[in-house]
Amino acid sequence: MEQKIGWIGTGSHGKPMCSHLIKAGHEVRIYSRTKEKCNDLVEIGAQACTSPEEVAKESDIIFTMLGFPQDVHDVYFGSNGLLSGVKKSAILVDMTTSEPLLAKKIYETAKLKGAHVLDAPINGDDLAARNRNLSFMVGGEKEIFEEIEPLFMRMGKSATYMGPSGSGQSTKITNQILIASTMVGVVESLQFAYKKGLDLTEVIKVIGQGTAASWSINNLGTRIINGKFDTGFFIKHLVKDMRIALKEASDMNLSLPGLAMVHQFYLVAMNMNLADKGTHALHKVYARMNENEFSK
């Protein structure tokens, strides 16, 4: 019998990811705190539920795609939460970028109920979610990962097993440290090129093909010079990820001064009311410092 899928999280990434499973023919039950966010998915075949607990009682495999660790905690451990209704042998998959310790706590609690848990944060922006171009980094039991790997491949392009519970989250935080630091390089290089009077489009075309090439300069650099800051990955979510990284580093007595510096720049961006802009809106912090606003 086809396993019933549960889904919680209908934001910019969650909604298109869930839609891929529905369109592939899976029976999906969904929940969102904002009921209206379920309407599009209900129209294409999903069944709306009134609580995470109801989703758990009606599903064999449950995916969550939320915003912040507190959201994850509330959905799993809160009143009428997933762990209140989870069935024995069910599989819970949290794809939120969250805290490794929280992932382990969910894993251990579910294990006592006979259920299984994977932490499987994603790599890719909202466009990648729509185009099934996401990558998944997965922690938990390897045999459970292998069992549901085909579902990951219906939402993305790759899924990689990283190790025991919490390993997926630790891998994603590793990714976010590099993303945050790279963005400083992107913004500073464009500031320098602009001050020198260079054609920024041509600059990206040239350096984006050499040893300095990166997805960030080729894609987000172009968005910066075109003044497009409303798409991509939100600043508020990257700030959350950096806070997690800095806390984890502190717990390990690991010094990451570069990340600490980048975090400060992004706090300035938050104070400039840029929390809901893409991470490349860091440009606006530098533009204010240097009085160099070159975006269209």
C-alpha cells in the first residue's frame, strides 16, 4: 500500500516541494498555522489537517519545512504536536535549517515511541525548490535514509547521507558559514569595481569564469547590480543560521572570527529593516557606509 505523507510548512520552499510530491501521485496531508497557505495545495489534491498531531496520526512519513528552531520545537513537542500523535514505525523528516542538538532531541524522543527521524536540511533557493534542483544533506539512520531516498529525489537533484542524527544539520551550518563569508567578498569586490568606474556586468562576466568564480557572484552579484533584492534566501534566516553556527563553535571552543565579523554586518542589515530581503541585500549596508548605491 502507498505510504501516506504528511507535510508541515508551506512557505517559499515548502509549498513547491510539497506540490512535487502531490503531482507525483502521493496522498498528502498538510497543516499550516495560516490556513490560507494550504489552499493552493488542497486545490491540487492535498488534504488539510487541523493540527500537527492530526497530520501525525494520518501519515506514515512526515516532512517539516519551517523557519526557525523554535518553530521546529513547537511543531514537534508543543500541544497537539507531531510527537503526540506519531505512529510506531513512522518516519519524521525535518528539513528546516535548525540546531543539531534539537535534531538529536527529536530523534531520541521519537525513538522511544518506535518512530524514526532524519534531519535533512536543504541547499538551494526558492527557484531551486520550484525547479526540483535542491540538494539534501541527511543525518539519522542510514537504512531509513535509503528507504525514503526516492522521495527526496522527487523534490530535488541529490540527497547525501552524512552520518548519525544531527549530521545533516551540522553539514548545513558548514554550508551557511561559507555562504555568509562569500557574500562579503561579493559585495566588497563590486564596491571596488564600481569605485574604479568599471562596467559591473562585464566584471562579473570575467571574474565569474576564473578562479574567483562562485554561484554567489554569478547569480547574486547580477541581482545586486540589477537592484533585485526581494528573491532568494532571507537575511533573517541567514542571521539565525549564523547564530546557531557561532553557538556551536563556542560550545566546541572553536574560534571563527570571520563568521563573527560577517554576523555583525548582517545585524546592521537587520537594523536597516532588510530582514525580509535576500542575503545579497548586504550590498545596502556597504552602500550606506561608502555612499555607493549603484543598484538600478
